[in-house]
Amino acid sequence: MSKPLAFLGIGLFFGAGLGFLVAATSGVQLEGHDHGSAVHDHGAHNHDGAAHTTLTEAGTPAPSLTLSLHPDGPQSRNLYIAVENFAFDPEAVNGPYVSGRGHAHLYLNGVKIARAYSPWMQIDALPVGTHELRVTLNANDHTQLASGGAPIEATIEVVIE
């Protein structure tokens, strides 16, 4: 009677291990919840969300930005964030405001998806359809930079066929 129980225990142990190995190598998510799409909402994370909506006057000369998209596969795009009077400053993130320095926040269809610490950013695995990509310039303390009370931001349409 003890041999069948031992074989059962060994079978369960190796069977479960093999099951996890097969699942992990096939791309199955083992984290217990479904994100629904490849785009993940970073707005729910504790990044001091109140700071994202607070405007900080950028000073003179005010930074500006323009966006351009470059194909990177059927559902991916490389985004180029061209800035003037602004320097990406990843080393100082979460620090105090410094005029003309900081990072960018990327929003896809109104949902924050990432921070950009340099002019180039890959946007991967977008679903088929038309999407709005908005980029804001933010200070190191995550407040959104503004000029004359207006947020410094740019929007571009992304079409995935």
C-alpha cells in the first residue's frame, strides 16, 4: 500500500512541475489575473497620481514637443518625442523640480501606459484599430509641465490595421 502512495506522490510532484514548465514556456501568465490586453494601466500603481494632474509652470523658454511614429512590426510602433528647451533626466526622477528637465508620460486612449526617459519609446502589441497617443512633459517630481497655464503635451493618432 505504501508503494502506490509513493508513486502517486512522485507522479503528482513531477506532473505539476512539468505542467508549470509547459505553461511557462508557452507564454501563459501565472500571476493570477488577466490584463485583458498587452497595454497595462500604470495609473493604478502608486506613482503619486495627484502629482500627474498638478501643473508646474516650466519657465522661459518653455519646453515644447512634437511626436512622430515609425513602423516596428504589424502592431508595434517606435515613437520619437522631439523636444526643445527640455532635457530627459532619468537620474533625477522622483527628485525636486529643475527647470527644463524631467521625463515624459505616455497615455494610450487616456490610460497611462509608461514613462519615457529618452526621446525614443517602443509601443508594442497594440490592438487593431485607431488609438490616441498623448505624451506629456513632466518634471522630476512628476508634476505636468505647463506654459501660461496650459499643459505641455502633444497627441498623435496611431492606426493599427
